[in-house]
Amino acid sequence: MYKNQYIITICAVLGFLYTLFFYYQDSKLENPSMLKSHTIIEQGCRNSKGSSSVHIKYNKKIYYIRLANKECLKYPIGTEIQLSYNEQFDYFYKPDGLKRDKRRLLIIGVIFILSIIPWKKIIKIKS
């Protein structure tokens, strides 16, 4: 293995564990009975690439909820958004069927598999 492959493998494993942790946390918040309405106090939508977000106030704190650009436009100031709150780790979650977390797990899994392939042997065979 190349030296860089060890670093990539370690980063992929750490990224996979991090994403798996949030997948588990968010799966508990997917329950529709946990949803509560919150009023949007600020909207930060961007037409270009970059993250868009809406802001809500909860327990005297302001929380930023990251959304896709098109979805952000659906929530102007003063409208309600349905969110679940994770009390243990103090963050809000907008249920989406865990699409984002599943996609991240898949990408990191592919990176991990590519990082453990013995590229030195494959390249020697072709030469």
C-alpha cells in the first residue's frame, strides 16, 4: 500500500463512524410524532452554490437549519417549519428519510473500499 492510502483509510473509517453516528441519531428523530412547528426568524437563501439556511429561536438560542437552496425559498420569515429536536446533542433535524446520511455512508464506503485496494500490486501487474 502507498503511504497516502493509510491516511485515506483512517480518514474514511473516521468519516464512516461519524456519519453512522448521525445516521443513528437522525433515525430516532424521523418519527412524525416528534415534529414541532417553529417560526422562521431569518432566511439566508443563496441562488449560487453554497449552503442556504433558515434561523429559528428556541430556548433563547438561535439555531441555523441548513436546507437545499430551493427548499430554503419555501420558508420566508414568519412561516412555520416542522423540525425534530435532539436534546442530547442540541440540534434540530428536518426529516428527509435519511437521504443525506445514506448518501454520505455510500460515498465514504466507496472511498474506504478504494483505499484498501493494493494499488502497488495492480500497477505492477499492468507494467
